[in-house]
Amino acid sequence: MASNFIFQKILFKILVCLATTGIILAQQRPDSESFIADELETLLVNTGGLNNAGFAAAITPCTNYVDRTTGLNNNTLGRQSAAQWIRTAFHDFATANVAAGTGGVDASVGFETARPENTGPGIPDSLFFFSFFVNAKTSMADLIALGAVISIKSCGGPLVPLRGGRVDATEAGPAGVCEPETDLHTTLSKFAAAGFNQADTIALTACGHSMGGVHHENFPQVVTEAAVSTNNADGRAPFDESVAAFDVKVVNEYLSGTGDRGGALVTTSNKTVQSDLRLYLSDKNATMKKLSSSADEFASTCSTLVARMIDTVPKGVSLTPVIQPAHVKLINTTLSLDNKGDMKLSASVRYLQNSGAAPAPDSLKVSLIGRSGTPATDNVEATSGATDVGTSAFGPTRFYTFTLNAPVSKGLSGIDVLDQEFPLQDSLFVEYSRSSISPGQATFATSFLKSVVWTVKITAALRASYAPSSLTATFAIPVPQPDTINPKIDFSKTASLARTGKVGQFTLYSGTTTLEIQGSQLFGGSVDITGQGINEKAEFFKLFNLLSKSP
């Protein structure tokens, strides 16, 4: 597939970040839960302007549809990516059995796209887009959950509480997602197995059908060919008249018999496939009437139920606490050494003017927290220009760049910004100024889906009482796997970093290796540094960050 719209949009967002300082937390203390939350929060919040993470590109605006077969926007088919993302999460969840501890949101749907119950391009389209954001700390299952959350929020709905830490399945799960022909008893039984009672089932269905519609192309038994037109080539019959807005209109139109009257799964003349109507009437419309009592009631109920849906995971999977959009966040960090062994921290601070927050100031004071854990006197003003701004569904963002010198005598355990502490480490880290990757940005921009041999030099700095003769760099690379669009993370590639000398209190280690991978895999690739006989570990340094040094 040639370079095209979807990849151009992703690449544009990525290369804008490269033109500033990079896009990663490079020296964060090893803590998988924090890395997971940080990655998902960035994708959720950084959706416009500077440091746009690119995840929301496919659903901006909410009417947009991206066709994976061409990579192009195609808004003549009567489809929309935002509705597809919600459907993907529902179909991944729907075969859960909470008593058995199986199923739920685990990305097993990626192995199940050929099943009739998952008909249509929606699920493959969604997984294809998500696949470019999979990395060692961001699973496909987490991206499926995030896709539902960001679609609902970006399209006018509530913020659904988001957690991370889902684990991707390695094979298909059981079949059994409800279809239009599924009878009421079976539908309620399947939802009960997944932990949802009758009222929950009715409400979750209404929430899921707030956007999008049913297509003649995939469900001719539901939607007749009369729905097909020049700008609706796949023949969408919408659920309501606000097809691209997450709102209560689907409920109100159903109860009042106006507009689209709840959509084709209510109004079709084929009674066998009136699945929504059967469900809504099963409690004599009591749940639908409650949902229609106010927009807030609908939003609150949907937020709760969708959160329960995406938090349904297999037994043994532990999710993070709820990820809140951070008011102040440290991003784009790199750490280097001068010839005396003193450290230079380069980074940016993101200020999110979320609800109740003061407008972004012109500058921010950044203070060093020394190795002892107490604030040091070293500080610097982080500055922001007129174009250092972004947008999000949670409020405007502004970015402040800074460089802070950290004398080795004081060390570095974090920084303080607006009385918030951000932990970092100086015991073992990838030394940014002495590491490199080639070829550079220009090759990356033309090889997103083309294999290239990348030469990677990793230099690590260790401050410890014991310095082994070598360290090990373990690469984490997203790679294809059979029978699914979902990539998996391959940890088999390692490189030995030889001890090359000392700079002040730090022992330096360096090694060079090659990776024959696509640009998209490089984007998701990272490296961990470990060594025998030491407790220190440098985790999740993103390889892509090194491209900012190479034209």
C-alpha cells in the first residue's frame, strides 16, 4: 500500500513532534503501571495542535470514515470510524463469561473478524488503525478500550473512566456475539453471563447505538437496497438523526416515534431481525423511559455501563487505577552527560487547562529534586511561544520547554512543577547525546510500511557501586502474527553493550546493532537496559526518539 492519507496524517503528527524535542518519557523510573497510564493518557488528551499523538485523526471530525483498504478518507459510504470503534469494543467484550473468568476486552476479536457475527469492515478497520499505536506498554486490548472512550468523549458524550493494563489474547475466543436474529432469551442470557442484567443490557445497547447505523451492504435482511445512494453507497440506515453525536436522541426518537425512531433494528419490517425493539420492549420501555428523563441521566448511565464493559477482562488481569487527564504533565524527556559527568535534562511540560484550572501562564518554574529526594536550589524557567499550543476534548493545552542542569553531586530523582513532583532516575539511563539511529527522519517518512535496515547505537550510563563488564539491551518490537491484524511484541532481539569508560561517577556502555523493520514498527519499538549483578533497570526508551537527531 502506498503512502496515503491515513499514514500521512499520522506521520505529520509524529514529525511535528520530532521537530520539537521528541515524544517520550525516556528517564522515568521503571514502573509498568505508570508507563501504561502515561501512554494512554497521552493518546487520550493530545489530540490537536502541538504534540498531537495522532490517535484521534481517524475520528476527526466525528463524521469521518477511514477505509483501511485505501488508507483514504471516504465519506461517501455512509460509515464513520467513531461508531466502528464503539462497535469493536462491544464485540470484543460480548462473549465474556465472568463466572468462568474468560473473555471480555482482550483483543481476541482480532482473531474473529471472519465470523458472520463480526461482519463488515468496522472491526478490521478499527484494529488496523489501532495497530500503529501498539507498543511494549500499550496493548491492542487497551487501545480497543481507549477507542470507545475517545469516540464517546470527542463526539459530545461523557468521559468514560479509562483504566489500562489489559492483556492481549493469543487466539480466538468462543463465538456467540448477538446478531439481529438472536432471540430475546438468548440475548439476555449472554449478557447475564457477561455480568449485565436486563436493564443494563437495554441501556448499554441504546448507548452503543447513539451513533452510526446499520448498513445494507452487511445486513441486507435488515436494511433494504432503498437506503443506497451516491453519498451512502453502503446503504446506512442511521439509528437517529444525530448520527455523529453521542447523545440521547436515539432514545427520544424511539419513544416518540419521530426521526429515525430508534433505527432499523426497531423499524425494519422483517420482525425476525427487530433485535433492538425486542430488547427495548422486554421491560415495557421502562429502561428507555428512564434514560430519556434527561441528557445527564443518559450520559451518566452510559459512562457507567461502558466503563463496566471495557473493564470486563479475563481472570488474572489487573487493571490500573482510573487514568485522569493530567493538569500538568512532564513529556519529551532526554538525559545526557557532559564531560565532567554532570547531567542535562531536556524536556517539556504540558499544561492542560481543564475544568476549573487557571489559564496557562507565560512560563513555569521547574525545580530540581536531588538524589536525596529533597528539592534543590537549582531551577529554571520553562518558556512557551505563541505556537506552542494544542487542543483536546478536555480543554486547551500549552507546552513549555526547558533544559535543567543537574550536577552529579546533587543527582536527580525528579523535578517539581507547580508543586507536583515527577519522579525520574539517574542510576541507569539511555544517554541520549551518545546514542543514535540511522537512516533518519527522511527515510522514516517514506518507509512507514516498508522494511528498512536501521543501524541503532545505544549508549547507557550507570551510576552504581558495581559496574559489570557489559549490559544487555533488549528490544521490544511490534511484529505481525498469523490469523489477526493485531501485532504482538517480540522481545527476542538483544544487543550487548560493552563497557567503554567512565565520565565522572558514571560508567558508560555502548553497542551497535541493526533492525530490519518497517517505519511503523520503529515507531512502536523500545529498548530496556539491564545487567547481571545490578538492580538498576532502564525501561521503555522509545527508539523513535532518536530520529529527532537525524535529518
